[in-house]
Amino acid sequence: MRNQAYRSRMRTYIKRARMALDAALKGTGSLEDAQRAVYEACRIIDKTAAKGVIKKGAAARYKSRLMQRLNSVIHQKVVVEAA
């Protein structure tokens, strides 16, 4: 039961980060908010892995995918501003 709560919290933070990244891409949110949300999500993912709820490889995969999205949003923002 306790593991379910940790997993649910992790998924919530991942969802918030994805929503912040989508908002930053559309222009309705700021890039700083998206970066902060991704940082918080990575922190929670690390805590969940440290407790043994998820494996280290799964934690790395979740964080990698979030970072890929963040970097693509940053790159698209830079390309749009440069044009």
C-alpha cells in the first residue's frame, strides 16, 4: 500500500512536468516553470528509486525522457527566437 502512494506521487509529478513542458512549447507557460517542474519530478523519481519502489534503470529512463522533452522545448524556443 505504501509503495502505491510513492508511485502515485511520482506519476503526478511526471504529469505536471509534461504539462508544464507542453505549456512552455505552446507559449502559455514559461520555460523557467517547465525547468522547475522537471527538476522537481527528477527529485521525486530519485526518491522513489531510493526507497526501492522502482528500479534504478526505470528511474533513469523516466528522467531521461523528461530531459529529452525539456531539451527539445529549449531547442525549439531558441530556433523560434533566432528566426
